[in-house]
Amino acid sequence: MIAEMEPCTYFDLEDPVDASRLSAPITILKELSGLVVIDEVQRQPAIFEILRVLADRPQNNARFLLLGSASPHLIKGVSESLAGRIGFIDLSGFDLREIGVERYETLWIRGGFPRSFLSSDDSSSTAWRKDFIRTFLERDIPQLGITIPSGTLRRFWTMVSHYHGQIWNASEFARSLGTSENTARRYLDLLSGAYMVRILPPWYENIGKRQVKSPKIYIRDSGIMHTLLQLSTLADMQGHPKIGASWEGFAVEQILIILESRDAYFWANPCRG
């Protein structure tokens, strides 16, 4: 006997029709059962409070799968509204297990975003990543309620790409941007929360005796890093001084994807020479 599949309802909040349907979310969601998928949920933060109410109702017959492109601490209210009622899964782009080790160079150069990796040629892949960066800065970030000029954040993001694989120096970033160290750190936390930057903390056995106090910083997607550095092909990379750091960041991401771990550190001895 074939088991009957549970009903599934899908909403994409980038689609104006779906967004309109959920303009009064409790009216729609309370009547649903089975799996309910809400994509780009960060566009309507008010939904989290509604889901808390529904999750606490004994008669609720729905399970909710929320998809989005920002970590919980960037979405106002999610941690408080759904505390104890939600589990988190971090999803990466394509990795070596999916595309095959023999295609590692393409994955390294283009990154793991599907439309970038699957483009017909390097030029089309680069064009897609340029559009993605612009859309991320001009549309996605403001929709999170964050009011940072897109040009300022792009300069900061580009600076991070030049410091990719190096130890974070807040004062140097602040001087270059003409701002405070706290503001520079806020920009870094923002890009980290949007899954664009990885902050790799130092390893220490004793919190009072750290070998290195500042984290290392990486652009998480190698293709995005290469676009910020204006590199499009393997030949471009082979002649660039950041080739070693780029490969290091690519390797770090692939290892963490395979290990499925959020706990990663680096170790460095400050006494050199």
C-alpha cells in the first residue's frame, strides 16, 4: 500500500501574489495542514509572531519550513518569537560532493551559487554575480530594515575581499572608511549574518590566555570574492596575489560543509620570527 502524501503549501514572499495572500497571515495559515513552506520569510518579520501563536495551539496540524537568506539575529523578533519552537539548518551553495571533485576548478572560480556555477561560460557567470552583488546591496539589505548606503557597504565588502584569509583589524578598516571601529565591526557582523562573510575565531584553551585575539575573515563564496576582486577566469586568478588566500577560503568552506559543523577555529602563534 502506498502511503498518502501529506499536503504541501508553498509561499514565495518575493512573488507579489504570495506576499499579498499573506498580508493577513493568521487568516490563511491557521487553516492549513501538512507542510507549509514560506520562502524569503525575512521579508515579513511579523509572520514569526503569528507562527508562535499557531505552534502553541494543540489543534495545529501544520509544520512550517521557513527559508531565508539572513541569519536569525538580523531578522527582528525571530529569536524571541520562536525560542524553543524552531530548529536551524544552514544550507550552503553547491559543494564538491554534489558536483564531483573533477569540477573543483569551476566551483572554485565561479562559487557555489547555482546560477553562477551552471552558467554557460565564465562571462555569463561573472555577469550573474555582479547582478547578485548589486541586488543584495540595493534591495535585500534595505528590506531587513538596515539603512547603510549601498556604496559604503560595497566598499567595505571589497575591503574584506582584499583581507580575505587575514586577521581582522578593526582600526585599519575604520581608518579606511573614515568611521569608528564599532561601525566597522557592525558592518562585518551584518555581512556575516547575511552569510556573505565567515568570521573564524581563534582557538584558545584558556580564555584568559588567547594566542591571537582577533578572528580571521573570509568571503564565504569564492565566486563572490573573485567578482569583488574583478577576477573572472582561472587565468586571472593564477596571476593574482590573492590566489593562495582564495584557495584557503575555498578549502575551509568545503571542509566545514562536509563536517556539517558550526564550530571552527584557527590557531596562530603571535610570537613569530
